[in-house]
Amino acid sequence: MRLVAELLTSPRELLAARLRQMLWIELQLSEKVLPELREQAHAGDLQWAFERHLLETEKHVETLRDVLRELEVPADPEESAAFEGLVDEHKQLVEQVPEEHELLRDLAHAQSAGATEHLEMAGYDALASLAEALGEETVAVRLPVLREQDQRSR
């Protein structure tokens, strides 16, 4: 995983860097965040929603790796400060809710998950637009599919 990104000197390098950030976000979601949320959720419907999102996210990881390979650029994930901020905000929010308030905790989990979804959807929109502007048509077509899947899982 890249902690400090290299200097970007072209729009194509910007596209690749942002794709690597989205890959990191999806990896964090699939390996850590969603399994923890599924475990912490009390309502069965919310647990099921996190499980469904986990399965979609695992597919997103593979798609992003394929896109990076297709572009013939490094596929090492790069951290996203925006995502880390959302994770930190969620932790702080949940700490404010007493454990016995299960419904309120579930609402906090769901709200935070929604904020993350918005980050993902905005990221995929921006990436698809940049890919299209750069003439990377196959990439530009694949990314909106990921966005639509995120939108459906909200």
C-alpha cells in the first residue's frame, strides 16, 4: 500500500492515483469496516444489508484491479484521507451512544455507512468523467456500473 503518493504530472496519472485510492477504500470496506459493522449491528435487516454490501464491495475490488491492469499502471492501493475521516467520525459517533441503546447505535451505523456510500458514488462519478475526457472509453463505461451498485445498496 502506498502511504505517500508520487508527484502527478499528467491527467492519466491523476486518474490512476484516484483509482488506487478507490481500491484502498473498497479494500478497507471489504476487509475491515463492513465485517465490523455487520458484527456490531443488532437488527437482522441491517446485518443483512452490510453482508450484501460486503459481497458487492468484493466485486468492486476485482473490477478496480482489472481497470488498473487495463490501464497498465501500478495497482498498489493508496490511502484516502477522506475515507479515514469518515471512519474516525463513525467511531466518535458510536462512542457517544450508550451500548444499551441498540436502535440508536444501529441508526448511527446506518448513517455512517450512507456517508461512505456518498463518498464512493462521488468518486466513481468523478473517475468516470475523467476517464471519458482522457479517451479511456472502456474504463469510463465500467466505473458508472460500480456507482450504480453503490446507489442501489443505500
